Amino acid sequence: MSAPSLTKTTAGTSRRTAPPRPAGRPSRGERFSRGLRRNLTAHGFLIGAVLCFAVFSWYPMIREFFLAFQKTEAGGTHWVGLDNLRTVVDDPAFWQAWRNTLLFTLLALLIGFAVPFLVAIVINEFRHGQGYLRLLVYLPVMLPPVASVLLFKYLYDPGYGLLNEILRFLHLPEQQWLQDPDLAMPSVVIAATWMNMGGATLIYLAALQGIPGELYEAAELDGAGLLRKIWHVTIPQTRLILSLMLLMQIIATMQVFIEPFLLTGGAGPEGSTTTVVYLIYQYAFNFNNYGAAAALGLLLLVLLAGFSAAYARLSRARDE
């Protein structure tokens, strides 16, 4: 009599045994565990970054959303609906802050967006000493913001400031740079541009060095001068970087706070440098109205998010 079989051989109920795995080939689970152990350090850093974003970015945004519709009184919090938003909009400083912020953004785009690109073009033309020039351009970014602002406060001082000394030497009328409502905001823009242009310049320079030299040679053979090469070769080849930097600069300038706060005390002469973020600061820390501050911050967040979404959609439609 034959030995009993461990598998059934009847029709319809037969069960096939798994084919033997080739020797030396790990199973799927073993490959997964090896990959997990190999990338454990990378996963650790990733988890740390996610936790940092969750604690310091996502949670404050979620908390701000709820706080915008609440009011804190006598240690208690209760819902007030849109009352905080009405309080913010009815404030005369609300519209002035938006006008000043938009003015700062416009001036920063005219000066702070064009100047770093032009500086990058000039540095790119040098065949020697580019490393020293990059260090020189990026040096203001490495300085603490307070130190940079104090330097400009010295330059703008109406009595012994360097700018007025130069004007006196040239027999030109002296200016009240930070005390004049018409000059306060342009003065802040100049200081902010000098403090922050280093990073943008290096990004533009990296993009310029990636342009093939054959394109410039072909443009020279066609008789193109410097301006035509910039317009027809440099700008089209760096269009993606320019578009991205434009979006980032608009978002950053709409949140300006440090420069006007340290240079003019925040409000400036006749409120000429009061920005939206400074008004948020006033609501929260001067008026102790955290609900109104959160409501104004939520308005700014919605505006910037809508602008970013519209900009991304227009860019995608243009590329298609």
C-alpha cells in the first residue's frame, strides 16, 4: 500500500504546492526589511521634519482658523462668528495697512526683483573672481537682520547719517529719510532689498550658468547686442526660475514686518509704513485682541493662497 499523500488529488479540490524559491533570492518581506533598515536614518530625518512642520506650521494655522471666529475674555473663549472680521474691516488702519503693503510689494518688485537679476548677469560675465563676488553679494544675508537694520538707521540718520553727508558734500538738500511720509516706505524697500538680495542673486546666477553657450554664439552671429541677447536668450532660458522667484517674492513682501518695525517703529510717520503683518502684531500684543489678529491673518492667508493657486493655474495653462 502506498504512503498517504499530504495533498488532495481529487478533481476540483487539488491544491498546488508553491514552487521552490531560487536559492539566494530573498523574499519580498526580507527585501522590505532590508530597505527599511537601510533607509532608517533618512526616515528618521523625514519624521523629524514632518513633526516640526506639524508643531510649528500646521497646528498654528489650524489654531488660527478657529481663533479667528472666537473671542477670549476673562480667561474664557467663546464663538463670536464674523465679529472679529467686522472689527478688523471697520478699523481705519485696515485699509491703510493694505495700501502700504501693496505699495511695498510693488516697489520691492521694481527694485528687489530686477536688481538681483541684473547683478547675477554682471557676475556671470566675469571669468575670474566669481567666488569672491558671490561671497560679497551673499554677505548681507549672513548678517543678523537687526545688525543690518541698525546699519541703515545710521545711514538714514538726518543729522550725521552717511547719505545726508553725501548730499551735503554735493550741495544738495538733505532729506528726512525715515521721518518723511513720502520717503519712509522707499527707504524701507531699499534696506530690505540690500538685506535679502543675496539669495536671489545666487539662484539667478546658477540658472544663468546652465544656459548653453551655443545660444549666445548663435545670437552674436545674428548680430545681437547685449540687450538683445538678454531679451531673446537669457530671459527665455530662465523663465521658469524667474516665474518661481516672482511668486516667492510677492508672498514674502506681502508679509513684511522686520524692516519697518525696526526702522520706523512699525507705523512710521503718519502711518506710512504700517503693514498688514504689523497691524496683526498690534492687535495681538498691543490691544490683546487675539481674535482680530487671527481674523486679519486668515484674510492674508486666503489672499496669498488664492494668488498662488491662480498663478499656478495660469502658468500651467501657458505651458500647455
